[in-house]
Amino acid sequence: MESFGSRLHRAMAERGPLCVGIDPHPALLARWGLPDTVTGLERFARTVVEAIGDRVAVVKPQSAFFERFGASGVSVLESTIRQLRDVGSLVLLDVKRGDIGSTVSAYASAYLDPSSPLYVDAVTASPYLGVGSLAPMFDLAAAHGGGVFVLALTSNPEGASVQRAVGPDGRTVAQTVIDEISQLNRGAEPLGSFGLVVGATIGETGHDLSAVGGPLLAPGLGAQGATAADLRVVFGSSLPAVLPSYSREVLNAGPDVAALRAAADRVRSDCRAVLSPVD
Ligand SMILES: O=c1ccn([C@@H]2O[C@H](COP(=O)(O)O)[C@@H](O)[C@H]2O)c(=O)[nH]1
């Protein structure tokens, strides 16, 4: 079975280095002329799939915007995941789950077991109960060719007070997360299946990302103020592993399908110019 890291590496080579988020904010539904209801949610998600599902390497539905409609919103999430998989994009579900290990096992079954209705290629996870508590997710992902992206240095300004706190061994919390994920990816080629989330907004990180060996998801581009050029400052020599992620910057172009495609093409080409300038 092909690993997630290998599938992601191929998808980025074939479709370019881009992840687009599906974040149906109430304001976006209104901007698209849709009601703030499950019907509006369903039309929004279906339009994004139609516009970019067959041309973007990774699509990242933000679970919160589906969950806010309860069971029927989660049902739309399930069908959106199916549609995305049908058109060949990798699905990264942004759920930022984390808990004690025995509960993490249930989250792993929900998202990383191929028999689950919410089965996706990869999920985001929170390490603040200890990276080791996420082991059931890492194990199930490895068993079924899935991936896990763990929060390290997030794009929001509030994250630094926790993530840059220094532990008794002199390392920051973030560096501890980075080092543990690097261990999990050791020896994986061409790319490990365990990634990190590092915001494009944070400037020079002051952290060592050189041994990660897995993908680096970079949110914060566009609506949160970071530009493709900032990727160079944040990631330096780790640029080849970066997966830039945009949500509102692309979604603001909707609901016109051609305009959504053009917005995705534009941000991908901005990122390409930074990530692989000689192509
Ligand atoms: O550090 C993080 C981790 C996750 N996110 C998520 O990414 C998108 C960003 O949306 P934009 O519209 O492009 O700002 C959103 O779903 C966040 O929950 C993040 O922003 N930063």
C-alpha cells in the first residue's frame, strides 16, 4: 500500500503545491447569495468541489463549519469528502483533534479507518496532551496509507504563548513537537506521512525544521495577511516540503466556478514561483 507521504508527493508534483480549504463561513454563504442553512452549506461545498476538486492536490474541509449545522451538516461533510475523493484530490480534514490515547483511538477510527463514513486521507491533530497521546492516530494512519498533520507553530498570534514556552530541557514546546514528528518520519522517502502545521504568518521561526522529513502545511496565506513571498522567510531550506493552504482568498472569488478556478490557479502560481522558481 502506498503511504500518504508518497501519495502527497505525487499529487503535488502532478497538480502543484496547493491546498485549498472549504470554510463555509456565514459571511461567505451570504456573499455567494446562499442561505445560512444546510441547503446553503451543501451548495457551497458542491460548487467548490466542482470548481477545484479535479485540479488541486489537497482540499481541506474545515470540520467546524459543517459541524455547526449538527448531524445534517456532518452528512454534507461526508458527501463532500466522497465527492472530493471521486475527483482525485487528497482530502485533509481540518479537525484538530487530540485527547488521552484511548479517546484518540476513537478519533482515529472516525477519520483514518477506511470503513468509516468520515474516512479521509489525512487529519489535523493537536499535540497539547502530549505527542505520544496521538499514537493511535499515527498507527492507524500508517496501517492504511493515511497522514496526520500536527500543530507546531500556528498562524494565529495567540499560539506563541503556548508553543514558544520553554521546557526544562531548554527546547520550546514547538521544537519538542517538531522533534517527535521528525522521529516518526525517519527514513521515509520521498516524503514522510506525518506533517506539521506551521503558519505562513509567523516570520522567521527560530526553530529547526531541517529533520522533519514530512510535509509542512502552511495556513495563514491570503485572508490572514501572509503572502507567498513570506514562505521563503518562514521555511528557508525546508521550502520543498511546504504545502501552502488558502481558504478565504480563493473562496471569496465564488460562486462563479471559473472565477474560483482562476483564483486557485493564481495562488498556486504565486506559490510555485517561490517554492520551485526554476520550473
Ligand atoms: O495554524 C493554523 C491552523 C489551521 N488554520 C486553519 O486554516 C484555515 C485558514 O483559513 P483562511 O481563510 O485561509 O484564513 C482555517 O480553516 C483555519 O482554521 C489556520 O488558519 N491556522
